Amino acid sequence: MHENIKLLIELQGVDSVIIRDKNIIASMPSKLLSADQAFKEIQARYDAEKQKLNLLEKKKKDKEKETEEINDRIKKIKARASEIKTNKEYQAHLKEIEAIEKERYAIEDEILAVMEALDAAGKELKSEESKVKAEKDKLEAFKKEVENEIAGAEKELSEKKARRADIAGKVNPDMYNEYMKVLKACGGLAVVEAKDEICQGCNMNIPPQMFVEIKKNEEINQCPQCRRILYWKEVNE
């Protein structure tokens, strides 16, 4: 195999890794954003449940305060019993107490309903709290994983860039310029195998005579369709 072809194949391998590592690093912010968004949604549900519980607790306190006020009113009304002079006044007195007590019973029923709602809300809040904790742990683990992946990609990227510079310096300048044009035009894939008279880059047929020349691996041949640089994978490779 011609040395320039070997160098271009190796250069393509290095560039493929460089492109992959750059894509890994570039994709991480959006992955972290998605993970953060998932956590924020669960946190928002927890906050909503907590607010619901707080409102119920406030409602319970307000109702209990109303009950205390009613009890005070009943005491004051009962304290006026000594002032009653006639049976008519006494009947009116009893009716007043009865009306206020009905009001108190209604409020007590409301308190019971609120307490039941509080119990359900408390259980729901605990459930959401466990989800928040689990999601937070998951997010922290994912962030650590991302950090490690970025660090690995950056380390490999640095190494491959150094190797690339070494290879590129050995390639014929004209061939290198052509390689770079094709690399840019073909989405990062400039050198591909020719197999069964088909370009493995664009899957188009290669003319038979050109395929014969490609199999010699003695000079640079480019796909008539996509312009990618073609080579024949030798059996002993």
C-alpha cells in the first residue's frame, strides 16, 4: 500500500475520533439541561404539595380559632342566664345558644374534613419528597458521569490532536488539501473502503476499471459520485 494512502487512512481514523470527542463535549450541556429540567419538574410537584399542606394547616388553625371564638360567645351568652326574667326570654336564650352550637358543629365537621385532607396531603408530600431525593441522587450521579465523560473525551482529544499533527505533517500537501476539502464536504468522512465495486461512503457503484486500480492501493482514487478517497482493504490488514 502506498505510504500516502496509509497516512490518509490513519488520519481519517484520528479525525473520526476527534470529531466524536468534540461531539461528546458539545452534547453535554444539553444533556445536563434535560436532566436539570426533569429534576425541576419533580421539585415543582413537591413544592406544590408542600404549599397545599401549608394552606390546609392554616385553614385548620383558622377553623380552630373560629371554634374558640364561638365557645367564648357561648360562655358569655350562658353568663347572661341570671339576667333572664321571663320564660319567653329563656326560650330565646336557648335558641341563641342552639344556633351558635350548630355553627360550631359545622365548623368542627370542616376541621375533621381538613384533618383528613391533611393526612392525605402529608402522605403525598412524603411520596414526592422521596421522589425528589431519588431524582437528586440520580442527577448528582449523572453530573459526575458527565464530568468523567468530558474529562475522558478532552484527554483523548488532546492526544489525538498531537497525533494528527504528526500524521498531517507527513502527508503530501496537495493530497492533504484535497482530503480536508472532502472531509468538510462529506460530514467528517473523507477516506472510505471500496468493497465489491461499491463506495462505502455513498453506497454508489465504482466503475470496474477504477476498482481494479483502487485494489492496487498505489495511487489516490476518488469516488466519482461523492469524491471520497477510496482504498482497498488488504487481506493481511
